[in-house]
Amino acid sequence: MWDTLQVTHEGTSDVKRSRKHTLIREYELLRMNNGESISDFQKRFTHLINHLVDLGRKFEEE
């Protein structure tokens, strides 16, 4: 039973790590699209940041 839980947890950690790297890359490439409103861009940005924070990414306020 313990082995199954450990493997499941490690798999979950790998998925989270992979998702985090994908979102960080999206953040690095984030640009406002032609014709996109500031409001829509802000929604995309906020959505991206919220997902990163949920996965444990910390951001410093400057």
C-alpha cells in the first residue's frame, strides 16, 4: 500500500513540475496579441500567474 502511495505521489510531483515549467515558458513568451484588448491580456496574464502560484511558484514584488 505504501509503495503505491509513494509512486502515485512521485508521479503527481512530476506532473506538477512539468506543468510549472510549461507555464513559466508561457510567461516568458507572453506578449499582447494584435487586436487584443488590455482587459483580455490582463485576464490571460492573471490566469497564468494564478496557476503558477497554485503550483508553488513565488514572485517578488518590485
